[in-house]
Amino acid sequence: EVTAKLAHEILNPLAGIKAAVQLLARTRDEGPAALAARDTAHVISSEIARVEQLVRRLLTYARPLSPRLQVSEVVPLLDLASDAARSELARAGVTLERRVAEDLPEVEVDPVLITQALSNLLINAAQASASGSRIHVRADRRELDGNGFISIRLLDEGPGIAPEVLPKLFQPFFTTKPHGNGLGLVISQHIAREHGGSLFARNREDARGAEFELLLPVAPPAAN
Ligand code: ADP
């Protein structure tokens, strides 16, 4: 609750600052002082955008998610996530290779939240990948402790996760990226758990690279 309140308290004045800086950036004067002021205004704008993104992510983490569940096939969810991550995948020069098991049961999920979780994972994988490499997306059925799950795995060809980093991955604000905020995995795990599922991180067994596995419970059979 405190985090959510604090986030709003930060976002409101930030909106005011943003508007003021945009006004400054619009000055039509051409003198050196005006040009310097315009450059500074652009720098401030992009820093504001970073704070804004961080606080919005924090808000997603702090809020109870109250998923709006609907029964869905797995493939459309994968499509939505790839669409959401498209520009990041293109920037990294990576391609997706998808293998979906036949006759997968449906899941009961909030498509918006699951898209967010999966696209976070795809973006991370893209950021860890060298240009020209692939991200393998696998969807299979899995039994765990007598319960049925859909397993969605993302395997990349990046450097993998160092052993000392592995236990810290799901800690809020843990990041190894210069401009990271360390909330993506925490939020994705939060989303998985709100659906009665889970999110696991490990290194691939078959090759170099990291593997993230999202487990979602199979939808209960329709009641007719
Ligand atoms: P951020 O992306 O802002 O760093 P995340 O919570 O999404 O926040 O990720 C936390 C850290 O986990 C990353 O900084 C990185 O060190 C590690 N990580 C996540 N995905 C991968 C991956 N596919 N390969 C290697 N390391 C990863």
C-alpha cells in the first residue's frame, strides 16, 4: 500500500515537471544559451521517462493484480507476447523459433498479464543474445505433484546466468544492466503466482544459454 501511494505521489509532480520541461524544449530562440537549454531539456525529459517507467513498474508490483481470467489457447498468448517484444527482438537481431506440443489443453489466464510476463522474459532473452542468434520458445504439458500445467519455456543462446547471480534473480531491484531496474523478473514471478503457477530460472542443459520456464495451471474442464 505504501509503495502504491508513494508511486502516485511521485507520478503526479513528475507529470508537472514533464510538462514544464517540454515547454522549455519548445523555445524558438536560436542563441547559444537557448540551444544549450534545449539540449538540457531533452536530457531531463529522457531521465524523467526513466523514472516514470520505473515507478509504473513498481506500481504493477505493489498492486494486487486481480487477474481477469478467461479461457485461452496457448498459441494466441505466445503471439501477443512476441508482438509486444517485437521491436526489442528486431533491435537485438534475434529470431524466435517456436515448438508447441500438439493438443495442448487450454489455460485460464488474464491475457494482458501473461503477455506482460512473457514479453518481459523475451526482452531479457533478446538483451542477453548476440545478433543472429535464436530464442527457442517451447510449450508442453507438464505434471507436477499430481497437477496439470502448461510449461512455456524460453531458451536463449546468450551467456547464461552466472552461479552467483542465480539466487538473486528474483530479488526486487537486482540488475546487472547499466539501465536496468531489476523489476521485470519479480513482476513476472508475481504474475505467475497470481495465476497459481510459477516461474523458474536455470541454465540450459543442452547448450549455452539461460532457460526460463513459466508454469500455468491447465484450465479446469468446462462445466457442461
Ligand atoms: P532488468 O532487466 O531490469 O535487469 P530483470 O528482473 O528482468 O531486470 O532481470 C534481472 C537480471 O536477471 C538481469 O539484470 C540479468 O542479470 C538477469 N537475466 C535475466 N534474464 C536473463 C537471460 N535471459 N540471460 C542472462 N541473464 C538474465
